[in-house]
Amino acid sequence: MKPNIFSKKDLLILFFILIIAFVFRLYKINIPLADLHSWRQADTAAVARNYAKNGIDLFHPKYDDLSNVQSGIDNPQGYRMVEFPIYNAIFAYLYKLVPIFSLEIWGRLTTIIFSLIIIAILYYLLLKENSRLSASFGAFVYAVFPFFVFFSRVILPETAALAFSMLAIFFFYLNSNRKEKNFISFVYYLSSIIFLALSLLIKPTLIFYFLPIIVLFYRKYKLNLIKKLD
């Protein structure tokens, strides 16, 4: 079956879905960090605040808890070795670059942007693999379902990690559909590797998102995939 082509009509549909998703996620974007998982959000934001104050050092993230409650190990420097802090670094950098919003708003906006990337990739993959109806429905559900809306606007790294996983699948999907190996296919492949690595550094449990990539390998190479060095 010939895959569906992403057309101007799809661009328009996706644009409206993204607008709806963005508006939903702006709800009370300026409230204090006092909603669900407030302690976890506060710890995540504290790393970004220290980055904004003292400079970004991805290998030495610090927050404001110097106790040994969480790890049982003395932590006088306040190191926070929970996830690779690229999400924290991104919105700390945006806050320093454009300080018109508070750090909390920049944190939520960063999560929102990552969630919009997820929605766009969902639409594209569903369109290619099924139909425009499936793409519209799948993207719309992620755009408006309350659970997704909430976790797409909090200061937590999960949405960023998921977006990196989806980007890894997206670029590998583009690579697997190319018949010839050339520089563009290499760029797709390398991008997929980088984004998958970033997602695993943030959340190792996202290794499960490697399964679709294995399926794409099998679809392209069949049983010869074990002979392919890559």
C-alpha cells in the first residue's frame, strides 16, 4: 500500500490541533509550584534556578536540598543526580536569554513546546501508517485529554524525555523509508541515535521506545537485520 502524503490539508489540521493543545496548556501557567507533585517540580526548577544563577554545568546539577533524606548519603554540595539535566538547562537558558517571564513560566512553556512536538510526530506517523482520520483522532486525544494536558505543562522532565524518544522514532522512520543510503539518510540515522540517547539519559525506562525502532529495522531488512552492522 502506498503511504499517505503529508499535504497542505494535513498541515492545516495539525495547525488547529496544535493551537487547541497550546491554549489548553496555558491554563494558570503563572501559578506557584503548588499543584500535583509540587515537591518534585520544585526540585526540578531549583536545578534550573541554580543554572541561571551560577552558570550551566550539565555534569554537576545542584538543587537546594543539602540533606541525606532522598539518598541516605551526605550531600553538602546539593548535587541532584536524578536525570540528565538537559530539560533544566534549556529553560534556564531561555529564562536568562529572554527574562520577560518567570523561571516557572519558562519551565512550563518548555514542557508545552515538547508536548507539541509529540503531537506533531503522532499525527505524522499515524497518517503515514494508517489514515488522516487516525492521525487527527490520535493527535487530538493527546492535545485535549486532561491527563496529557496536565503532564504537558508541569516542570518535570518526563515530557521532554518522551519528546526525544518520539524524535528518535521519527528520524529513524524517515531513514527506514529511504531506498538509497546517502548523506541525508546518515543525518536521519545519527539524529535518531542522539535523541534516543538523550531520552535514556533523562529516563532509562524509555528504553521501551526502542521497540518501534526494532520493528522498523525488521520491516526494512527482514531477517537480514542481524547481518547489518548498524
